[in-house]
Amino acid sequence: PDAPKPTKQPTQHPLTTLPPNAPNVVVIGGGSLGTLLAAQLAPHAAVRLVTQHAAHIDAVQQRGGVDLIVDGRRERRALDAARDADEQSADVVLIAVKGGDTQRAAQLAAKLVSPSGVVLTLQNGLGIRELATATLDDDQSARFAAGVTTVGAQLAAPGRVEQTGVGDVRIAVPPGASDSAAWQSLGALLQSAGIETHVLPADQLEKVVWEKAIVNCAINPLTALFRVKNGVLVDNKHLCELAKSAVREGVAVANAHNVPIDCDELIERTLRVCALTASNRSSMLRDVLRRVPSESGQLSETMLTMARRNNISTPTHEFLAQAMRAIDEKLDIEV
């Protein structure tokens, strides 16, 4: 019989030596997004991925890094993974956990970040920064920024992540920050890693967060309920109309909260995100497929709460929230 073909090994990134004065970066959250960000930053910073996933940690430690897959090409990015990191060791801490873990992650970030360091949370939902900083003092809060991202990622296996869609990161300078220099530096670091990054003034924070929340509330529940990848929301005219309806309702709620958002522009952006991340399985869809509770409470339920405060009718969101409740409560049902 023919000899088995050798397994193709991933190429090593050419930047095996970090640049002088490379920052120390800790990424809290070893899911798809956190692992992707860690891998993208690895050639430009000393990166530690902090996660509670034992198999993920073992795979990263055994390989000496994460295998990053982009357009079918696999490349090993050198970084560390562990359950914790040294106190005050990080110049930058990125938080990429689910909404329910926000305060735990924020308290850990406050412990790990250096006195001159910064923290950026990239999570889904409304009120994330307020939740993250609820137990922090004013000085700590001034170094916690909220951001949003539209990049697509999927964990292919422990220690291996695939970029499934090109997107950007938007960082809003936190209220109370003395200047934006640290955030501009963070933006430059992300940009050097190939991530399109925009640093925005503090007064744009609400708008940025609301826009991302509305996009998520349109994409995530629909993909989870119909068990489809993001691109199907563009290709299927019925799901496309439902997504547009969810955006219209979300914009109405935002406007009622004195957050001005252009509805047509956000519908266009939502469909563009779906197209750019066409092969991506949303985080909510992955939760449903894994039969674990979803982030519906942080997304659809929060949107409904905001709508009711101003008597805004949101029938599409009502349906999506009710349907996701039914799935979350019956995760063990077989047909």
C-alpha cells in the first residue's frame, strides 16, 4: 500500500523576533474572537491568551502558539495561553468574553493592567462598559474603553482559529480619559496587525455601541433560529427582510433614547457585514449548535427593555426574543 502522505505543517510567521519595545498584551477570553485577536497581534506584541478552556491551553502550549487560518492558508503564530497572568504586567488588555462574564473579566483586567496600561472591551450588547466598570474606581474606569468589531472568526479546533470575515474595530475613548494618546497607540497596534481600526471621541461612544448592538440583534438571533451562516441573510429574501425589519426597530429605539442613527445607512452596513462574513457562524448559532445558553439576554432582551421604556413597538424583536427563549429553555430536546 502507498505510504501515508505527511501532514502539511503550518508555516511559521516570518516575524519570529518581536520588534523592540513590543507591548505586553493580555487577551481575556479564549473563544473565537479572543483567539483570533491574539493570533493577529502575536507578531507585533508579547501575547498571552487567558482562558479557562483546558484543551485550548494545552494545544497552544504544546504547539508554542495558535494556528491561524486565513483563506485556507494555515500559519502558526507564537503566543502563550494560561488561566491567569502576572499582576500589572499588561500594557494592553483586551476583553473578549460573553456578556455574562463581563464583570469577572473586568476585575481580572483591572488586576493585570499596568499603571499606564489600557483596557479595551470588545463585546456584544448594550451597557457593557457600564457593567464592566461598575465595581472600579474613577481612575480605573478612565482606562477602560468600549469598542466594537465586525471581524468574523471561528474556532476550528483547540489551538486553531479561522478568520471567516474581514471587518474593523472601533474604539471610543472612555469618558474621563485625560487624552487620547494611549488609545491612538492601541489603534496603531491593531492597525499594524492588519485590523482596520478607528479611534473615536468619547461623545461617539453611545452611537458606536448602539449601532453594533442593532446589527447583532438583527444577525445573531436570525442565524441561530434558522441555523444558517451570516451570508444567507443576504441571499434569502425572506430572511433579508426580517433582518431589515429588526434594524428599523432597533434604530427607532436608539432614536427614542436620543442616539441619532441613520436607518438606511445601518441597514446597508448590516447587509455588508453579512456579506463580508458570509461563511461565519454567529456566536449565537454556535451556542445553539453546542446546546449551551446563548447571549440572547444580553442582546434581544436588552433591546426589548429599552423599547418598553419609550413605548416603542418592536414586533420583530419580540418574536426573536421569544423564539430564542424557547430554544434556550429546551436545549436538550431531540426530534
